[in-house]
Amino acid sequence: MTDVEFTKYRGQTSAHYAAALLESGALGAEEALRYAEQQTDELLPYGVATSDMLLFVAEDASVPVGSIWIGLPGSDADHPGAWVYDLHVMPAHQGRGYGRAIMEAGERSMVERGITEIGLNVFGRNAAAVRLYQSLGYQVTSQQMTKPLSLQEQNY
């Protein structure tokens, strides 16, 4: 990814993450966007030049179709292996196998670096992503669940 591509990517990845946070019910719209932008800026303070972070643009016949952001081991104490922070396939190119191809290319890149483990988070409501990751061999290692409560429903 180039610096110019990163400028656009930063806004897009923050917006996608904020939308997922909003859909999950974790945060309201303004809070979600603010949080997503803060997280992106903290993890990528130097954009594409941030050490231990890899940002790739996927292309088909020189046409951008998606991107992937992977942190190398040591980039985050919470993740001892490589970590996929973001996988994105542009809406016009979804459903054509690009997500799988991008993930497999990212995995090959890690293997070439001698990295033996890669992880990621996925929102439970993102059924298509969950199916993709399961089909690629990813396994659940932890799971969080929530339930909205209504005061009217409490019959204690």
C-alpha cells in the first residue's frame, strides 16, 4: 500500500470498523467512529511506515479489489502471533473469491517470514466472514456474548 492509498484506506477502515461496532450494539454512532479512528491511529501512527504492520492492496488486472492489514508478532502484546486487523473486499467485488485469495496471500506472506500462527477477531453477526474464516481453518479460541435486557422482561 502506498501513502496515497493509505490516506483513503484509513478513512475506509475506520468507517467499516465503526459500522461493525454500531451493529454489534457496543457503541453509539459517534462513539464508534471516534473509537475506530483512535484505534487505527494508535496502531498505525506512521501509516504504511509503521513498524511490524503490513498493509497490502489486492488487485486483479491492476484494478484494486480489496486490502488486508496484518500485524507481525510483537506488534501487540495481546496477540503473540501475526494478527489480521482488517480484511476488506470492495462491495463491487464481493462474492467472487477475493476474500479467500487475499487471506491466503496474507497467510503465505507470514509463512515466508517464518511465522507459524495467525489470528483475528470477527464480529459474530458477520456470518459471511465467519464462514470464510472457518473454511480457511480458523478456530474459535474465545467467545464473547451479549444479550440486550429490558426492564419489562425481568421476572425475578
